[in-house]
Amino acid sequence: MTSSPTILVFDSGLGGLTVLREVVAARPDAHYVYVADDAFFPYGHHDEDEIIARVVPLMGELIAAHDPGLVVIACNTASTLVLSHLRAVYSVPFVGTVPAIKPACAQSKTRRVSVLGTKGTVKREYTRALIRDFSQGCEVTLVGSPELASLAERALSGQAISDRDILTELSPCFVGDPDDAAARTDTVVLACTHYPLLLDRLKTLAPWPVDWIDPAPAIARRVSDLLGPPASGPAEAGAEMIFTSRRTHALGPALTPFFGGRLPA
């Protein structure tokens, strides 16, 4: 058997599964370890110093335990805060997740773009710097959602989520004349990896059609480029799911599509 690279995918909760899904599709030869830091979820409820103090040593423990060839930080909040610290301390390659403002502004026809993220992500200087550097003259509306990540987690767990609750979080993204397609928001950046879990509902509830920008496919391409071509021959590819709270979960079959059909241990 060919030795498979181990890819560790890290998020505050289950949102990073949307990134994992794309990475697995790009690199089915890899062994995957998905870590949900649910003991500290949601990151948006902690201040910046607390998140840095939490994630940097935790990542050291995970690297020591699993010896990954590459780590994906599948969380906008963690990436915008901790990525530079992780790269300074650990030699393993890291791929982060940051708001896809540059491609969104490049493709917007109406020049009105909204960034839907956690309250922490949208207020962070990192995000505002992306707007200054890459808005290309677009009017960018920052929308900090306090509850959408938690709603996405509940939905994945099979709980009923009301349209009203989702729409409360979503509505501020839609700016301009609803009756004039040339003078209203036409692009929404999903700046939290949890949000694509609700993408079908977001599309249904949106007051008008927009392009939804999910960075996961670009992250998958970057991971594959860094790993290089897959080795020939059958691979020892598997999957593990770790919750930092050590809780048991009953997600079972709901997880297998994200792991490329594998049932994680």
C-alpha cells in the first residue's frame, strides 16, 4: 500500500466540513483528521487574545498526535487571527480560510457586494484591509451575523430551523433597489465556513438572486498544489472525527458525504 498524506482540517465546530468536502474531492488519496473545537465554540463569543491562547497550543498537541503533512484552518475567525502565529511556531504547511473579497469584487456587475460573516470576522482589521486592497471600487457591506453559525450546526444535527431565524441573519446583506437589478447587491461572500451548510435555504430565502462566493474550492486547489501529485498505487486513506469536548455524537451517516463516502472513526 502507498503511504497517504495526512491532512488535518481544523474548525471551531462543524462548518469546516464544507471545506473538507472540497478537499477530499480534490485529494481522495489522503487520510483525513477533522478536529472540531466544540469545547470553545463559537469562537465569535471569545475575544482575540483568548482565541490565540487557545488555538496555538492546541494545534501543537494535534500536530504531535497526528503528524499531518498539511493543516487546513477551515475557519475564517481562526485564520484571520491565528494563522501568522501558527506559521511562526510550527513548520508544517498551513492553508487558511479568509473572506473571498477579491474574487467577489472582481466579478460583481453592480459593484455592490456583501460580506456575511461572524461578528468577529467582519470587525477584524484583516477583513477591512482586504476591502481596502481588493474592493476595486465596489460598495462592500459588512454583515456580522451573531447566530447563523449556530443555526447551521443545529440544522446539520437534524433540528428544525425556522425561515424567520435565517432571514433575520441574512436580510442585511441585500442592499439597494429590489426592483432594479442594476442597483442592488449581486454578490454575497460567505465568510464563515458554517454558512454553506445552509446554502440551499439561503438561496430560497434571498429576496433576489445573487452569486454566493464560497472559498472552499479555491482552498482545495491550494491544498492539492502544496501536496503535489498523488502517489501511484492504492492508498491507505481513512478518516477520523475528533471533538475537543470529547462528547459523543450521533451524526453518523450525515458526515459521510463530507468525508467522500467514508464513515469517520
